[in-house]
Amino acid sequence: MPTDAPALRTPPDGAAVPSRSDIAAAARRLAPWIRVTPLLEVDAVDLGLPDRRWPLVLKLEMLQHAGSFKGRGAHHQLLGDLPAAGVVAASGGNYGVAVAYAAHRLGVAATVFVTDTTAPAKLEALRSLGATVEVVPGYYDVALAASHERAAATGARFLHAFDQPEMLEGSGTLAAELERQTGPGSSPARGGTEGIDRVIVAVGGAGLIGGVACWYRGAVRVTGVETRGCRGLDAALRAGRVVDTDIGGLAADALGARRVGELGFAAARAWAEGVVVVDDADLVDAQRRLWRALRVATEPAGAAALAALTTGALAPDPDERIAVVLCGGNVDPGTLG
């Protein structure tokens, strides 16, 4: 595996993305507060996929505190010194739940702005954790603007769901953990005896793919998955810069960032292999495959990484050993069928 320097490529525009050392330090700080989420190796045929030489490795991150990978970054944001007014955040759902959970554990006042597209299960979780919940019409960008205004008016610390270093460092700890679980070095497909060749992750604001890319730094292929209604990173990679996009669809509450974060974009542009795009119906299909074959419950965005394979949008080499990150599980299992 590479060290912090030299990197395989340099992020554009001198973006101050986390180093491996930054992520390792974050992992040490977070160790008392987050779960080590398990891996599940599953034969591809069990999920209706063509047989492969190596089983798929599923990273069950929906078992993280608050039901998603966001629990890592949210705890990391709240472990520092905070003003008496507490914190203010905006979220489509999962990040807000993670902030509310971390704030509850740490005794911090938290206000979370969410949109009226937020899934009922996530709203219920937010309120049960004691956060002040403000519902605004529209998508994430509207909630984000409202959270900025509230932070400025109250002196609370503004928290960003994906475009702050603490969030990428938190997401990066997932990759560091995955590396410890699967082993460093060459993977079986490259002639070694351990490790993985590719990690597949869902993309919303690019905090997850950015953190994962910052850890692996090109030594493992990192592929993002977006839906046709939420294509912020795909648009940014095509334009060569972060751009505004239209958003909508089934996973808009989790993946619906109108523009991806500058930090995540810089890291993904440098060290990720790209993005594939799937349809909303493909998320539902992937959810149901996971539920029926494994009794694993994910939300639509949580199944997006698997949908890259079930649809054929990503056609990896049959000898690749692949890790699929199931990033969120805030869903009513009764909807899985």
C-alpha cells in the first residue's frame, strides 16, 4: 500500500484533502465511539450475479451507529471544542440522524435542518434522539442555506454533511478498517494472497468516495455509483469542476446533493476510477436481492453500490476481488418485499 508521499496523482488546485496519516489519527480518536462493522463474504450467484472466482465482500456499514457511515464523520466533528450554542447541520436524513446520535451521546445541543423529502423513518429517528428538527421544502441545498443562517444567528458551530475535512477523515476510517479486515498488499486477482482489488461505494455529496479514495490513493480501484436523478459527481468529472445539477428520484434524501463537495471531488478526481449511473428501479431491485438472499436490510442509497453489479453498469474483471459498501440501513423493512 502507498504511503502519504509520493501519491500516485496530485489532487487538483492544491485541495487540502486528508492524508493517510490524518485518517489514521481520526481512526484512533474515533475508536471508543464507533463500531467496527463486519464483512460478509457471499457468492455472487446468491445475489443473482454471474459466478466469480472470488466471493463478493460486503462491508455492512449500515450497522454503524445511527444506521450509516455518516456516524463516523459526525462523531469526528463533535469530538472537538464546541460553543455553548451547540451545532447546526443540514441533511437529507442519514447525516442528520448521525449528528443527533453523536450529540445525544456527547451532551451537545443539536439543530438539524431536513427537507420534506426526508424518509419518515429518518425523521422519527432524529426526533427520538432529542435533536431540534426543522423541516424545509425542497432538497438539500435549501436545508443547507437555512442551517448557515441559523448558525450565523446563534453562534452554533456549522457542520457540513460532506465538505469538511472531518467528514472525509471519518469516511476514510471505513477504508482503513476495510484494509485491516481484508489485509494489505496484493489481492488474489493480482497474484497475492489477500486484499481487494476494487471498492464500490454510493455517491451523494462525495464525502464517502472522497474519504475512501484518500485512504487507498490509487492502490485499490474505487468506483462510485450515482442514480440518474442525482449525478453530481458524474457531472463534475465531465466538467472538470464542481457544478450545480438537477436532483430528484428515489434516493434524493440520501444522495441528493445539488453539487458535490470540493474536497470529495478533488480526491475522487485524483484517485477514483470514475462513476457509473443506475436507475431508481435498480436500487429497489438490489435492496430486494439483499433482503431475500441474506436478510440484509438497506435503504435505497445503501444498495446503490450493489446495483452497479446487478445492472451490469460496472463490468469488472471476473478475477477481481470486490468490496461492496452497504452504506445505510435507515429503512422500514416492510418496504423490502
